[in-house]
Amino acid sequence: MTLHLEIVCDLFYMDIETRFYHRRSLLQKRIGNGAAIIPSSVETKKSRDQRHHFRQDSNFFYLTGFSEPNSALLLLGGKRGPRSVIFLRERDPLKERYEGEHLGLTRAKRRFKIDEVRNIENLENDLTGLLKDHATLHYVPAVNPEVDSVVWRIFCRQSDPSSRFPYQLKDLRAELHQMRAVKDSYEINCIKRAIEITIDAFVKLASDLPSLKSEAHAAKLLEQYFTEFGASSLGFDTIVASGKNATTLHHSPLLSPILKQKLVLIDAGAEFNGYSADISRTFPVSGKFSTAEKEIYNLVLAALETAQKRVHPQATANSIHLAAVKEITKGLIDLKIIKDKDWQTAFTGEKYKPYFMHRTSHFLGLDVHDPPPPQLDGSITHSEPLRLQPGHVITVEPGLYFDSRDMSIPRHFRGIGIRLENDVLVTPHGGSVLTSRLPVTLSDVEELLK
């Protein structure tokens, strides 16, 4: 039975590994005759003998699907043709009794569609020979300090530069971010699954809100539901903010009570197979919005809907943001929060910024704030803004935040914080709202809370 299960697992990884193999092959074409080193993340100390939860570096995971620390991927171009090597730790029976099984070199040779598997302990010695005759080394810095040191020692040899060792270092992140920006069908399905898990958890939590003791209680229960519905981890630290705490953008859940007559803002996302969801909703704990809350909520909702309509190929993140800002500026004038008569003057003067201070969109993928694709034209500044294309996944998340101490705004708006956030896939024909199943209109949210 054990042998049978191992064979099944090997077949599963062979199928998935083909996808990672194609990504590595594409990167090798991009670097030409150069070499590239992509290190894994490292385990970090929490305190004394405790460690933080390990999370693999997104670039390394994108190319390998491998989730263990103490690893590195080496890709080689050159005269001998494309070649790939993965360095990882060998199995240690004693350590495995404490930490669980590691993959090890023997099983890695079966799992990875790769030319060679080597022990990470020999990285520096092996690189001396493997990097021979490669003039350029492409590297992902600031991920693994030990590998940083190895690369720097190789680069800083006292002998003169020669063709035998790299004498040029290039940052590989620009190439990788370009590749990661457009999601393939597998990635889109993973993001959709993360979103479905997150939606199911939000819906289940909504009915619990009046009975919960604190923001921290709500956050932990939501994360429990993520696990119950199949999440592998959290996409980011959960935000639960009750009452005036919602006016702090990245409020960490505390033992502050869930106030029955106030709003609670929840910004959270499950992670599935490394890919993250990112959803924000604002709920009235009592089940009904007050008149002031309705006015602000409907304004944020109008900005959300207006901005979502601007998501399409060739649109820019700035055009989406400006659409939301214009809607919010007009609404703030109507509510007499902005005193200007002319919305264009208020918009140009950024009178909205004390209440809507963040951007409307960011990319989403292996990182909740996935890196946007750089424009690889060799210039430092670009006259042409980045334009969206099919396969990009972005958030749309307008919000309004009114400081409870701000005496310049009407009293009934003070202390209200509302953010609404959807995840949107750019398609050839426009934008597909992946989070549309989660209620967002006033009436639907109140119905959800019944």
C-alpha cells in the first residue's frame, strides 16, 4: 500500500511538474547564455527556540512548486545548452523525527523534471565549477542571506574578471515579475479556489458576528473557516476592525469588542496552493445600517462599481483609480464633507485624500500584493503607463475613513470606516469580477446578516 501511494504521488507531481518545467524553460530562454540563481526562503527565528511559520519565496515557488527551506535553483545557458540544477537538503532521520519528512535528494530526482539534484551544503563549491564560462549571473537578492553571501564571494574574487566566472550581476526579479504578471489557467483556477474559500468563510462568519467577543475572536474564527473549507494558509494577516478602528487601514485585530451598534470592517484572504484571495466587506453588526452609514456605504459602493467597469485590456491602474476618486469626490461634496462647490476643483486639489488616502488597485497572485510587470525597455522612467492585459488579476478596493477626532466633518460621520474590495480578472473582453458571489449591496448585506 505504501509503495502504491508513493507511485500515485509521483504521478501527481509529474503532471504538475510539467508546468514548472515550462516556466523554467521560458526563463532560460530569457537569460540566454547567462546563468541564474533563485534561492528559497529561510526559516526565521521567532524567539529563543521557536520559529515563525515558514512561507516559501514566491519566485522560487513559481519555478519549482517546492515548499522546503534551504534550497536553491540554478539555471544555466551557454554552449552546452539549457541545464537546470536544484540544490536541497538531504534527509536526516533524527531531524525528521522532530520536523517531519523532507523530500531528500533521491526522491527529488523522481519528482523534479530537472537535469540534476545536488546537496545544498555543497552549493558554494559546486557553483565554482557550474558557473564556469558564464559571463552574466542573474540573481534574486535579499531572499536568503546565506546564498547572498555565496554569490557575493564568487563575484568579489580577487583575481581579474575572466570568462571563467561571472563578471556581471543582474537582478532577475524584473524578468520573473514580467512572467508572473499574466496568469495561466492553473494559476487562475488556484486564485478562484482561494476566493471561493474566502467567500464561504465570510458568509459563515457573518451570522456569527453578534455573538463574537472581540476582533481577535472574529479573526481566528474566520481563519478556522478558511482551514475548514480547504485553505492551505493565509494570504496575509487578517484585518478585523470594529467601530472607529476601521479608520486605521491595516488595523490588527485586538481584544477590542465587536460593538453591536457599529460597523465591522473585514479584509482577509485565504491562500490555496500558494495563491491568495483578497476581499474586503463592511458589515453592520446589528444587521441594519444607520442612515449615516448607508450614505457612506452607498458612496463607496458607487466608486467600486464605477471603477470595476474601467477594468479591461489596455486600461491602466491609474485610470481605474481616478474613476473611483472622481465618484468619491462628487459624493463627498454632496454630503458636505468637502466644502468646494465644483468637484473638478476639489478633485484637482486632492480634497478627498484625508478620507481616501490609498490606491484603488493592486495585482494579486502568489503574493497578495503581487509585483506589477515592469516595462523592460531599459529606461528608468517611463512615459507610457503600464497597461492591463488578459490574464492580469487585480483588486478594486475603494474606501472612506473618517477620523473620530476630525471636527471638520459632520458629527454623524465621525468614526466611520468602510472599505469594499473585489478581485477582478482581466479578460479579452473586459473585467470578470471573481468575488461577485459575496453580497456587496446594502440590501444583500443586510439580508446576509439575518
